[in-house]
Amino acid sequence: MKIKLIKSLNGRLEKQKLTAKSLGLRKIGSETEQPDNEATRGKIKVISHLIEVTE
């Protein structure tokens, strides 16, 4: 799965910031490739409004 951060992390809850960091997303426009598993899907659910997912 390709995950891209499309919205800023400024002013977000600490949990959302830490989730983005654990996925390897730092700045707007940063992309990462993650395995398609339950753990990754759970993280995506937490910050779904901030990211764009391509399978």
C-alpha cells in the first residue's frame, strides 16, 4: 500500500502525530510503502482524514 500525507499534522492530537510518524510520514507530500495487514489498516483508520491511500 502506498500512503501519502496530504494534510498538515499541526494542531492534531498527539496520537495522530505519533501514528503518522510510525508510518514514516513526516511532511506534507511525503510517501511511504507499507504492507497490507491489520496493523497498517488500523493506523490508516486513525489518520484517514489526513492521508491518501493507493493499493
